[in-house]
Amino acid sequence: MLIFGALPIQWRYPVAGVVLVTLVCVGAFFSTWASIVEIWSRSETFTHGFLVAPISIWLIWSRRHCYRNLQPESAWLGLLVTAIGGFVWLVAKLVHVLVLEQWAVVTILIGGYWALLGGSVIKKMLFPILFLYLMVPFGEAFIPWMMEYTASFVVWMIRLTGMSVYRDGMFFMLTSGSWSVVEGCSGLRYLIASLTLGLVYAYLNFRNLRKRTLFIIASFLTPILANGLRAYMIVMIGHFSGMKLAVGVDHIIYGWLFFGLIMLLLFYAGSFWADQETIVDTSSEQSMPEPMTRYQGLLPMIAVVVIGLIAWPIVFRSLAARQAVAAAIPDQIVTLRGSGGAVQSPPDWGWRPTFNGVMAEVKNAVDDPSGTVAMYFANFGDESQGGELVNSQNFLVPQKHKVWRMASERAVQVDWPDGTSGEVVESLLKSEARNLLVYRWYRVGNFNTASDYRAKWWQLLKRLTGDADPEMLIVLYTEVIGDDLVEGRARLQRVLAVCCQ
């Protein structure tokens, strides 16, 4: 009560409404908010998420003089944003796209604030409000690209200094020893930390939009370049120390010290262009309405927003109850009708696909005239068992696997049995004993695709219509000699044409 008593009179009911909408939003969409916090807790990359909301509140409080005399008012456009966010959340929830759920739930919250405070207030608080989007743990989709960049940059720098290096995928070898670029080397942590700090620094120190934009771009590009230099520096320290330094925990310490130095230099450079804050007197910007009419539209808007927030989870439960997904593998796939070879148990090559949440699976193999092709079919059912058909965590080979490593991965064109062409994801797995060529794709109903987005779209359409056809992840793999993949590709294509009729 003391906090509300310290607020200007025209702010007391709107702030109370904001608190109420925040609590209802967290309660109504608790599973989504819990998933955000769970990722913050288990991933060092996204630990900063715990600070985002407090920083947003602090940024607003630090400039309270700019908002004191503004007049909050309800805005139906904010309600529209809340509705759009709710619809996106519903779609994402139905097909289990977690990151889209999380973006949507933050949009719902921001739309609710807009509906209660009005466009003029939100415009003044735009940066602190939009800053809330950094609560969403995003960026893991960029890890493969950033790993590729880091490996290429380090190898290029090593060769530029006149040293010999052999690269094989994310692995490269010098005369002193071998190195590999793993997820932790991608630089995503540095990038997210730099961008978060850069956004706050730009907001606090620059008033000119051009300066803010340039500094934010610098905060984005600098850690990408710096991460390549960091990785090169660590490799050089290890090389010249006979692989005694920078190969253990000091590897991480050197990296963060280097990142801290880079950020210090970035902020120091930015200080030369910092603007002095000009305090604007807003006392005459808006006239205060009469006490009897001040909150006339606020209470109905609070009621509408709260009802809207509660309605979306109810709609989801209703639609989810009508969804149908068969947790089985069709017989025609298992028997390989039309195949020239007999179905048998898969050979012991020391590797086979393993994914979380699989409710039904089939592992078999067929003899092609030029060799054996192993097959794996996984059905995740309604995706309620801790796993999803489309999931970035469905690794063929986890990082730092003791035996296998991912040498390459790319999309390749194939011919489907119906005469059309499409893409599968081709991976080359290597171990000391053998190399395996792997084809992987999704089959949703009667559609085949390697695209995560297309698979999710087909899942949504199929489930909303009550279609119970299986949704599967299919993996074909065969042994190849060295890096000669021509015969392996032909072998996989021949079996692909049989198992996907």
C-alpha cells in the first residue's frame, strides 16, 4: 500500500491493473513461463534471463520523472496485440514449438500492458517494455553456423601465420595436438551477453537513434569477431605450451577474461559519443481529467484482458482433447513391399539413432546389391512423453561423443516414390572403425520433408482436422569407405524409394 500511495494519483489504478494482469498471465500460462525459467536455471547461456525483468523495472524507475505527469488510458489496440499473441501461443502449443510459445507469452504480457496504459505511455517506455523479450531463451538455432564460422576463422588464422593444419568438419589437427569446436566454442554466450549489455548501455547513454543503432550493431558484431580471435588465441596458447595450457578449466577463464576486455574497450569507445540526458518537463503535456472520469474505461479493460488471458488455455485444452496421433509404425514401412532384399536386424556398426520421447520405433535393415542399409523409424505420438518429432535436441551424435563425431551435415536432393523431388538431411558420421552416411527426414501423414518449419505446419493442419496418420522421424544409414559418398547415396536412394511408399 505504501508503494501505491507514493505514486501520482492517476497512476495508482493503472499500476494495480498491471500487477493484476502480470499475475494472471503467469498463472494462466504457467507451463510456458515455467519452461522459460527452467532453461534459465539449467543453461549458463541464458542465466541472464533472471535479470531481464528487474532491469526493465529499474530502467522505468530511473526515468520516472519522464512518466510522472503522463495520463495512462486504456487502448483497444493493445488488446488486439494480446489476442494475436494468444493465437500464436495456441498454435505453438498445439504443435509443441516451445520457443514460439515463449515469444507469444511475452507478447501477451506486453499487449496487456499496452491495453491498460495506452499508446502514449507505452511509446515513452518502449525500450524497457520491449527489453522483456530478452527473457526468451533464443539463439540455439545459430549455434551450427557460429561453430562453422569459428572453426573456419581459426583454421584461416593458423594458415595465415604460416602453420600447417588439417581440418575435418569441426575437428582440426596441428603438429602439437588436435582440437574440436563444440557448442561452448560457438560464442553464443558471448553474443547474447554482449547484445544484452549493449542494449542497456545504448539506451542509457545515447539519445540519438542513429547512435543507438550503430552501438547495438557494434555490440552484435564485436563478439562474433572476438570469439574467433579468442578461439585462435587459445589454440596458440595450447600449441606453444606443448598442450599444457588452455586445455582445461583455464580454457574457459581465458575466454571470459578476453571477453571482459573486449566489452570494456567497446564501452570505453562508446563513452566518447555519449549524450547528456535532457530532462523534459511533462507537466503540461497532458491535462488531468476530472476524478470521476479518470478510471472510467480502465476497469472494463482490466476485466476484458483478464478474461482473454484465461480463455486461451481453456481453448487449448479443448482442441488438444480432439487431437489424434497414432503412436505406431505402418506395416508397409516395416515390410518394405517391393524391396529386392529381405528385412533383417540392423548390423552392429557401433551406432544407431536414439531420441528422447519415442513412443513407437522400428529398427531393421535391408540388403541392397551394393551393401546393407539400416533403417530407423521413430514415432513420438502426441509428443507428451518428453520428446518431440521436431526438436533441436534430436542429435544423431551428441557433442564430445567418445566414439563418433559429425564430420559434415547438409541438405541434399532426393526423388520420392511419387515422382516428386525433395530434400533430406545428409550427415557423415566418423569413428576410428568406420564411416556412416545418414539420411534423415520427417514423414507427417503422407508428406515427406527435411524442413522443420514445413513439418510443424503439416503437424498443425493434420492435428486440427483430427487426422490420426502417424508422424515419424525416419533415418536411413549405410557404411561408406572414406569420403567417397557416391555409391552410398545411390544405395540410400534405392531403399528410400521402397520405404516411403
